Amino acid sequence: MHSLLSYRFKQLIDHLQKTYYQQYILFYLQYQLNDGQFQPVDFLQYQTSDAKGRQLQMLIHNDLSHQIRQDIYGNSKLIVPIQSLPSYLFQELTSPFYILQYFSVLLWIIEGFLLFSIVLISFSFLACFINYFLMRKSRISLQQLSNFKQNVKLINNNIIDGNQLLVGDQFYIEDHLQLNCDYLLIQGDVMVNESTLTGEAIPIPKQTIKQLQKDIYQYTIFGGTKVIKISQYQNNIGLVIRTGYSSMRGQYFRNVLFPPLPSRIFYKQASKFLIILGLILLSIYTILLIVRFQYMNYSIKLIIVRYLDAITWIIPPALPIFFSLNQAISLIKLQYLDIIGSNPIKTEDSGKIETICFDKTGTLSTLGLQAYDYFPHQDSLLDIMACCHHLTIINQELNGDPLELEIFKLTDWNINFENQKYFQIYKNQKSFQVIKIFEFNSHLQRMSVIALDEKQNQYYLFVKGSPEKIIELSNKQYDYSIFQYLQKTTYEGLRVIGLAQKELSFDQIEQDRVVLENQLNFCGLVTLKNNLKCDTSQVIEELQSSNLDLRIISGDNPLTTVHCAYESKLIKNKQNTLILDYDNEKELLLLQDLSQQAQSKSLVDPKLGSQFNFIMTQLELILQKDCNFAITGNLWGFLMQNKVNDIQLNQSVDQTQYKQLRQIEEIDMKLIDCLNNLMRKVKIFTRMKPYQKKEIVQYLQNQLNKNVMMVGDGANDCSAIAEALVGVSFNSSDASYTSPFSSKKDSIECVKHILLQGRATKSIIIEIFQYYILISVLKFIGTTILQFQGMNFGDFQYIYMNYLSSIPVLIFLTLSVKENQLINAIPNDDIFSINNQLQFYNISILTSLSCLIIFLIVVDYSEAPSLPNPIESYLKEGPLNSIMMLVNQFYNMTICIILYQSSPFKKPIYFNYSLISWIILCLIIASIATFNNSTRSWLLIVDIEEEIFEHIDILVFFIIIFTSALCYFIQQILKLKFPLIKSIQK
């Protein structure tokens, strides 16, 4: 045997050494070329034997040197990188955004706007420095959370830092141990607290692994989990299997450091719009150049620079800064509501949500369960309830799963842990000693214990689990009244646990659980209450009224979940509900009609291969009914297993193969149509495993193009939360790292706040984009008009228009206050929709026309300035310059008022005290500069009444006010006819 293992590991070492040079690291995870594809390096996958026992021995007695393991897998330390300031500045300052700014600054320096160029580049650099220090602060916080500093003792008695552990290392497990790696328990028994992964501070027992298998959860202690109790009767030894970012906890941190790329549909549309707008404006400028400017003797240099300069006006280089600022401020606003956000982009994504999926227990209902009753009232049930659990004593207190604690308390038995491998149960003259525990397994849907009746010297197998599974494993000899009680209690929404037992001989106690847990005596049921949270129904009702598509995805019993949906007002009529299930063994479609409280089955078609088609036909007929639908994990699993993807038909194959492929494709299309119809109608998903929850979210997003929010309490919901466009959790543990939002309050009201803030954020981003582009177009129009007299704005005029006028408006826009009530619509972020297009062109055309009218008046009534020949530089003072400067100042403020959309996503503009105060201040300054000669010089504004004609200031002011009022009036009519919102369609 030893020689066989040595031979196998020599092969393994040769394989690893050959492939070591074909590895690369992406986002701190190491990949290796395997069968032509790069896959994450995994210690468990390098097995060359089919015998599972030998595989485990190969892991334990591996011959890989310390250096090879260090090179291939790395140590356990989670490295949270913090870029140095020079490196960060180089990366940021060489990005396309800053390159466009350098281009702009160069052009403005050539045109003579030195001061303005210095201010622009200084402002951008300042923003870059601020972003660096914010990033650094965030990364330092992550660094403090990422690693645990504890020493561990290897089995060779060397003591090392826990962060230096390597894959394959074996070490002694001690109390309170908390490491950064995932490790297998290869000897001993321990109890751990997995709250950092699941959000639930429940002691979880871990057992010694006997052989490798697909699911090794119950034998694996994951990084970040804390050991709270160890076996005192033997050494407890762990084997490291995953380190660093390959570990479970490392994956969470990796998601934070490298979040998935956000949806860029809005930004892609915005870019296309800017290109089209740029082409229009450049075409206008080209026509003017041909018709007029070429005869004014502008120098070639000035014409070329002006062409290039036009690009920087049309594509404002600072626009992304304000998008990011808006998202960051939205996170701060949510923090005031005790909602912690980790990804600013998700605040914007929240404004697009149409579908919300809720977990049940811990999300809609309270996490705790209250023992209600047991049936029938027999002592045999109390024996099972008292013994079948894995409670433990920690700090002199009984600890464990709250469900098990509640059931045990209902028995009123006593428990003793002294001098016991597990525990002893006793009451009056009765006493049981638990000698073996088979832990709860979500796939098996049960747990069991072997207990010795010390008085009768008889061994028993006590089992508890889902009633359906217990009935399936029973000898079918049970009182039918138990089944009736099951129907009644689950219909009433109670949590029901099935109880069974079986007598064992001494020879049987070492058998595998799969062998033992058969032909059970189904004894009865124990029921528990799981009440709704106090405000669940109120919040659900409000979400329903806003036409959001609400779903429940639960691992709980179908009838219990349906009752929860009814109590929370997600469905209106519980009796008008059909539960669709599937019997995997008999290949039957099961249908339970709650109006009849009965269950029917589909007929089996004896033709080979036609059963699937028959079930599809049955489903299509059932889904035509007008009722509520619930499906189970069994049916979902059956449908997903039969889903055929990526079928490529090739006409060159022989006819038999071609017909088979055509048949597969037809089945696949039929399944997809059926699944799509099913997913549109089903609101309740029950008995769903964690990976199935993720599949449902994936299907809704990818197949039905829904924007999905997943709300869970962190337990078994992490994968679905991470998969959803937006995820919400209810704890501040490490599990919240998979969720962009984590609420400190145990209430789903946080969902409402996130949606309201998300819609406000999305609305503000649209307004920022339109406002910035409109004032840029207005400045472009202004500078183009000024060119008719060889003029341009001055340095300080540009600084005032940008940094002392419009930039504060953009900043204060982000402080807009969200509404308090949800409606059945989301912001319309389609830039090319007629709604947004009409709004944009209404303002741009009317303001541009007013500028042209004012220009014609000034040209007619003022003296044209004398220009050099050729024109090498612009004049920066004069009546036309002064009028255009004042026009820009007024319009910069009035455009914001016209664009500002209060209802239905934001409160009226006067609730934004900073914005309205700044607009009023700027309008006062502009008015004073218009009507008071003594206050104009600081803006380089000449005496326009003397240069043009008396009361020209009043006329210009009237034109501006009239145009602004006309824009506003037309805007309100357009909003009524073409609302700037998109209705939510279920």
C-alpha cells in the first residue's frame, strides 16, 4: 500500500512540476492550465486514484515539499493591497479621463487661458488625491478585518504563525482558534461558530472525515470561523486544504476587492449621444467656418485649436467625477438609516430594480422558533425529542441550534455532559446515553443519533427531519391521523419536524447512516411557530402597491412557505394556490390544490423517453389556470437537469444523429418556453437548496431580463445575494461582504429605503448628465457667437462660469432628498427615448435661439471691434462678451430649475436647501451685475447701456426670463404627455 501511495504521489509531483510553469495569477487567485483551460488551483482535485479512502490518505500523507506547496498554493495570509501614492497617481493620471483633460488644458493654454487651465488641472489633481486617501482608508479597514493573528502548533510540534500555514499542513486544533484557511478535520470532534459566514451565531459540530466525497461541508472548518469547543478525549487535528483567496472567506474579500463590472447600458448610450451631439455641433461650426469665419482672417492655428477645443466642450472631462460623487453621497445617506453599503455603484443599480426575491426564515419571519406542540402525545416522541440533537455546553450554558433548543426545552428532560463523549439524557427513571451523532445534512434533509437506553440496554436510532423525507424512509406503517395532523399544521403555517425511531442491535451501531436510516418507524411530529416580523406585511403591501414583482425563495416546507406568503400579503388568497412538486423516484408530477387540500399525480407514459414531454404538457395546461403557483426544489431540479444548452446542429452528421439532435433542440425549446412561463407566474419557491436559489436569480436576470434584488439573512443565501444585481443582508458580520447592502435593523423596511434612494440616485445621475451637457452646449454656442466679433470669454469668466457657478450646482444636485413613497415606476434612463430627447432639445434649442436674438440686437446697436489681420488671439472684453457672460450666468441657474424633476423620485427643489440657496445667490449676483455698473468690473463686464443702448439690460433680462419660463412651461406639458419615468411591468 505504501509503495502504491508513493508511486501515486511521484506522478502527482511530476504533474505539478510540469504544470507549475503554466500558471498565472488573476485577482490574487492562482490558475493552472488543465486540459487546454485555465482552472483555479485546487489541492483536492489532484487525485489519481478512484478509491476514496486512498485519496484521503494521499492528501494526509502527501510528499510535496514545503517550497512546492508554497509556490503552487501560497500561504494563508490574505494580502489586501494598498497602492503607493506614486503608483496610484500614475495609474489614474494616465487614464483616458485625465488624458482628455491634458488635451483640453493644452488647447486652452494655446488659446491663452492660462489661469483657467491651472485651476482645472488643480481641481482634477485634488479630486485624485482625495480619492486616493478615501481608497487607502477603506483598504486599511479591510486589512484590519482580513487576517487573524494566532499561532498554531504543527503535528511535528513546531509553532508557527497561522498566516504561514500552507496547503497540506497538519496542526492541532485548540479552543478559540480562528484562521484564514479552510481545513479538514481528520481527527477529533469540534464545535465551531460560523456566524462570520452565515450570520447565525449557532454552534455547528464538525466531524472527522472518513473518506473524500462530493459534499465535505460537515468535515470542513472554514476560514474565519471560530472554534468554540474541542474534544477532550483525543487530539483534534486539521489538514489545510485551501489558503488565502482560495478559501471561503478569501472569496468574500476577493469579491469586495474586485467587484463584478457594473451594467454600463446608460453610460454606453450617453457616449453614443455625445458623439452624435458632437457631430451635429461640429457640423454647425464647419458650416459657419465656410460661410463666415474663413473671411475674418482667423489664423490657421486658431481655427484648428478651436475645432479641437469644441470637442472638450461637447465631452466634459469632469462628468464621471460627479457620477461617482452622487453614488458616494447616496451611500452616506443610507448610513444615516443604519444601512451600510460597500459598493457605491449599487446605489444606482437599486434604481432599476423590478423584481425582489425574499428568503423566508430570518427575513420575512423572525429567526427564532417557538416550540408549539407535538403529536401524538406519547412518551416515545419525548424520547426522540430529548435525544435527537447536538446541543453542547459552552460557558456553563446550553448552546446549539435554536430549533433544537426549543424542542429540547419542550421535553422538560435533563442533560448531562460530564464524562460523556456526547451527552446523557435523563428524567425520573429513564436514561439515554447518546453514543453517535449523524449531523443534519441539507441534502439528506435529516439528522439522527444512536442512543442507548441504559435501563433496558437497548440501542435506538432516533431520527428527525422534514416530514416528507421521514415518511419516504419509513416502513409506511403509521397512524393516518399523523398525516392528517401534518396537513393541518403545515396549512396553518407551522414549522413541522418529523420524528422516527428504529431499534438497533449492537452489531448495527457501526453501520453507515445510509444503511441505518431506512425502514424507520414514523412516530409523529413536533411543531414550531415562526412568526412574521412586526412590519413585514406592511412593507410587502407597500412594495406590492408599487407593482414590484415579489417572490419568496425558501428552503422551508411548501405549505409553511405558502402560509408565510399569505400572512405577509404577498398573495391574497391562500386557498387559490397550487403547489407543484416532483417525485424523483417514481418520476411523477405532483399537484397539491390547497382549495381541496388534496394531492394528485400525473400519469406515467410507458413510452421510453416520452415522460419528460408528458410532464411538460401537463405543466403547460396547469399554468393556464388563474391562481397562485408554488414549486418545490425537486421540480426545479428536474427541470434544470433536463435543460439542454448550446445545442449546435450540424447538417454534415448522419441522419440518425441529426434527427436525435433536432429532437433534443425541440425538447430544449419547449422546456425554455415552459420555464419562462413558469417563472413569470410562480411567486413561491419552496424546499430550495442554496445553489437552487442562485439558479433562480440567474434565470430571472439572464433569461427574463429582470433586474433582481435578493434579500436574505445571510444564512444559505450568500450565493444568491452575490448573484443578484443588488443584494441585501441583515447583519454586520463577514457574510455581509457578499452583499452590497447590510441593514443594522432587523426589518425589511431597509428594502424600501434602498429602492427609494436608488431611484433618487438614478434620477440625479440623469439630471447631472443633461445639465452638464446643456451648459456645455450653451458655452459652445456662446463662444461660437463671440467668434463673429473675434472674441471669447476671459480666464476669470471661464473660472466663474465653471467653478464658482455651475460646478457647485452639480455638487448640490447630489444632495437632493429622496421621496418617502414608492410608485409603480422607475427613472427612464434611456437617453434616446423620446421623453429624454424632447426635454434636452426643448431647452437647448430655446436657449440657443434666445442667444441668437440677443446677438442680433447687440450687433445692430453696437460698434464692431477693430480686429487685427490675421487674428492670432481673441479679444476678451466688449459689449457682446459682457452680454453673453450674463446670459450664461442666468441660464446656468434657470436650466437647473427647469431640469429638476421633483416627483415622483425626489422631493421638491426647495427641500434641497444647499442647491436652492446657491441658485438664489447666483441669480442675485447675476442680477446685480446686470443692473449695477459699479459691480461689473470683477467679471470684466463693460457698461452695456453706454456701449449698446439704454435699458438693454432690462431687455436682455426680459428675454432670459421669458425664454426660461417658456422652457419650463413646455417642459411641464412634455412631462404630462411623455413622462420621464418607466412603468414597472410584472
